[in-house]
Amino acid sequence: TVTAEYDGKKVLHFLRGGAGLSYHLVRSLKTFENGIMCNGVRVRTCDIIHEGDIITVNMQSKVPDIPAENIPLDIIYEDESLLAVNKPAGLAVHPTHNHFTGTLANGVVYYFEQQGCSVPFMAVGRLDKQTSGALVIARDAYACAKLQGRIEKTYIAVVQGELEKTGTIDLPIIRPDPKKTLRQCAPGGISAVTHFESIAYGDGYTAARVTLETGRTHQIRVHF
């Protein structure tokens, strides 16, 4: 519903501001018949709207480009907009050019199909294959757009060495071989910042609570 703030403004301003839709989602809606409606009538993004108008967007579901596979999911939360699963270590999130199946994405696509939904896999963020933890998956493009940048993640890592306090690791990361996923710290790499807080330590190891300013591949392992 259009608020007083957007009275007399364009549909585009309301969709991007009031509704919080991404630029790409708004652009895609323009290509669909009845993609954007105002009080039941199709409108353009440049049309003027008024307080109290009802804006409706009709998102077209894309056919998943990932094959469905019956992989058990540990679901920790679910509603009409999102799915949160507990990803175990050893399970990749996305298929790669060498491995098209056996990933979390394959299992989620299968799970949605069993519910009568045909939607692509839209994970909000990612976790490395060997990292366990909660992963949020959007059920539609609108939810995906609203969740981007709003997911806060805290990691618990067991690292070598005894760390007594808190600290920050600010070292750039490079990819020595473009054909491999291996990473290392080196000058001239991409900026990477890791914050940590010691929870417990002893016998040459530390359990640390870790938060990231950047989300580089294998960042925690490479930095520690």
C-alpha cells in the first residue's frame, strides 16, 4: 500500500524504496504481462501513484537450472518466504562444472518440487563445503532481494595456537592458480578482514568466535 511519503511519485520510486525491490527485479517485472499493477490495472514504472494505492507485483517463477536430487535436509526454520537449513560439513552448497549433483542445492530443489513449487535455488550467502552451519534460502526473488545484506553470520572455529584475547586479521588473499580453489595471503590480493574473540584455549588450540567484514573463499582458514 502506497504511503504518504510516495504520494505523487513514480511507481519506480515506490518499488525501489517503499517495497525494497532490487533494480534487477524491477527490470524483470517490466517484461511480464501484468508484472506491475496499481489497483488491479497494469502500470509502468514511470506512472504516478498516490497514497492509498495498492501496488501488486507478479513474479514469474523460473525453471530451476539445477537437477533435483533426494538429499535429506536438516530444516531448522521455514515459512512462506524462506527456508533455513543446517548444512553439515562435507556437503557443497552449489554444483560446480565437475560435480552437478550431490549438493545442498540439488536437495533443496527436490524439496521444493515435492511441495509443488518450481523455483530456482536462491541461497542468501554461502558456506564453504567443509563448514557446517545455518544457511538461509529465499523462496522467491522478492524475499531474496529483501534478505541481501541483512544476514549476520558468526562462526565458531577451532584453530592452532593459543589466543588469549580478541583481534583482527587484515591480510589480502590471492588465488595462486586460477584453475584451483586454493587461496593464500599475499600482497596485491583482494582485501580481507577477519575479527576474532577467544572463547577457550589450551593444549595448543583455541576455540574462537569469528565474524567477517569480507566474505572471501576459505577466508577463515587462510587467515588463521
